[in-house]
Amino acid sequence: MTLGFSPRERFIEVSITGQSCELSCPMCGGRWLRGMRPAPSPKELAEVLRSAFSSGARGALISGGFDRTGRLRLEGFLNAIREMKREFDPVLSVHPGLVGEEEAEALAHAGFDIADVEVIPGSSLLARGLPVTHEDYLRSLEILMERGPRFVAPHILVGAPSPSGSPGT
């Protein structure tokens, strides 16, 4: 059973990687991607967003599967995002994974209003072999707050399993 606020027709969820994710983290295993509208190319993203906004949607979450470094590769999609922001002025949220300063600035410049970012507790890593630390996630959060979209929504994962499958510390 899933609990939460999800106004699917007014605020859509889009995956720029379709159902593909290189991490397959224990908390998700890719299942969140299955409920998103796939848009694996900038052209498809613009088409999905244009259709939704023309039909009354007021916003969108742009997300997808992360690569092996914990990042969502948005570079090729930013022009399509910028175009949709100019054309429809929707509320745009992004789930970018880890970011650096240039990436955070690019997200803000593209027109994202909100950045959703995980705060991984303690030593609990979400994926086996992910070459990042708790501090990397905190630094990404700081960068987004300083240089990214206007709003940052931390997602604090409580009880996230460690790579061994037991709850993290």
C-alpha cells in the first residue's frame, strides 16, 4: 500500500530514463520508475509535458534512474525543460541525485522551482558499490540550497537498508 499525496493529473511524474536505473537501490529497486511517464529523449519529454500542461496539469516532477555515481543525467534535457517553463509556466520539480555547483546552477537556469534531494542517514548507502558517502549527500544538499532551484525539499530516509540488507545507522 502506498500512502501520500499524489495528484497525478495536476502534477505528473516523468522519468527521463524510462524504467532504467543503474543502481537498483534496496529502498526502491526501480519500482518508483514504473509509475512514472517515460520520456527518454528531450523530444519525448517536451511532448509528454506539452500534452499534460495543455490538458490542465500545473506541474511536473522530472526524475529517473540514477547512474553509478548517484546522478540523474539531465544535461541533454535542460533546453526542453526551459522551453516548457517559458511556454506554460508550470511548477517544476527535479530529483537530480548528487550535483555539483555547475549542475545546480543549470537546474535553476532551466526553470526548476524545486529540487528533491535525499539525505542518507549515517553510513547507510542505498546501493552496493556506490562510490559516495553521507557527506557527499550533505554537500549536494548544500550546493542545491546555495546555487540551485529556489526551493529544496530534503528527503530524509529513515530505516534505509545498508548494502547488507539491514537497516542503516
